[in-house]
Amino acid sequence: MGNLGLTEMLLIGLALLIFFGPSRLPELGKSLGKGIQEFKKASKELTDAVKEDVTTDSEKK
């Protein structure tokens, strides 16, 4: 997680708790997880498409 130490992570967690409240934190975490999952899926699809184009171009030569 980069250069974040325990103290920094606790402060971020406390700020999130104060800002969003305890009832919205699970919902926020679930949404964040789904967003990351969709980003990884789109990134993989783009990478696969580029690899396929490169393979097709090299076969044409």
C-alpha cells in the first residue's frame, strides 16, 4: 500500500467513519470492490484485444 503506515491508515479509517457513518461503510466498501473488479475486467479485455491485433498484424507480414 505504498508508504502508508498504521497511523495513517487509522486516521483515514477514522475520517471515513466520521464522514460516512458506520451504517454506510459496508455499502461503500462493496461499491469500491465492484468498481475495482470492473476496472480490472476492462483492463484485461483491452490488453487481450491489443495482443490479438499484434498477433494478427505479425501473421500478415
